[in-house]
Amino acid sequence: MFCLNALSKKLRPEVLFGQTSRNRATLENWAVLVDKENKVSRWRQLNDQVFEPLKKGEERRPAFVCHEKRDIWYSFKKLYIVSCFVRGLSVDDAVNQLNFVPAKGAKIVKDTILEAQEIAVRDHNVEFKSNLWVAESFPEHSYRMMGYRRHARGVMHPIKLGHVHYLVRLEEGPPPKHYYYHSRPRTPQELLDQWFEELRARKISNSL
């Protein structure tokens, strides 16, 4: 496989990278997500958001920090599995769990979480770096680069080199006991209501 050594192979970049109108449109859509003036993505701009002062009696708003890694040459599906693995965990637990995952995506997620932890302590007045948990963790599609792989007898096979972004948001405080709503323990009344709804939703097949 060769893609980045186009000049050494004396091939035209437009032939090697497949600069079609569809690829150019993807790059233009990706550029909208980045602030051209400050060169900062909209995800990291959430760190500069200013909230109204808390009123008397309101609950204290926990600190949070948004961080990301952009343009990673990795599979979106593989990174999605690892990103879901650390949701709802504390930072220390997430890092310890990722140390035992033998995948490239685990190192990407781990490095991003540690960088976000450092930013939270340095720039966002978080007192204890261990008092953070992973509130959001998900990948996003980036641009797709076209390459070619050489085969025998001068055959050139196109390949798609997909890139992704990884985004994470750390929040101050202890992690919730149940991160997903459907995994929460339900009360007997909720179970009874669900059972009634299932009974009312029954339908006789081939009926009026």
C-alpha cells in the first residue's frame, strides 16, 4: 500500500488521492466545524462558555472540560466501541481499564482523557484531578482520503483511508451509579405500568 509517497512514485496527486468533487465537498463540510479566525473547533469552544451567576439556593454547577483529537487515521467502528467502553467511569477507572485493551483506539482514548484531565486542573480550577468522570465520549467522521494499492500485472486497487475525530467531556464530581437510563433500577410501579402498556399494545394478527 502506498499513499503518502506519491512524489517518489511519480504519480499525480489527483490520481493518487482521488480528489473528486465528493471528497472536496466532504473537506468543505468539515471546515465548517472549525472556527477559521481562532482555529478552534466548536467542541473546544464550549470551554469558554460563560454561565449566569447562581442564584441563592441553587445547586452548585460542576466544572467540565471538553477536549478532542482530530484527524486520526483509524476505523470509526473500532473507535466507537472503545469510546462507549469508558462512558460513565471515573478518570482513574477509565485509564486503568484502557491499559488492558490491546487496541490502537484504547491508546487514543487514554491519551485524550489524560490531556483533558491536565487541562481541567490547569485552566478550569478543578481542585482534585481524580474527582472527574467521563460524561461524554464519542467519535465523529472526518475526511476520507483515497489511496491505491498496487497488485500484480499493473493492477491498481483503490482503498479508502478514513479519518475520525475523538471527542470527550470530563465533568467534576463522582460518576453516576447508572449512566444509561434504561439500565436504572425501576420501581414496582414502573414495572407494573410497563406491563400494562405491553398488554394494551397487543394486537390480533389479520384482524380489523
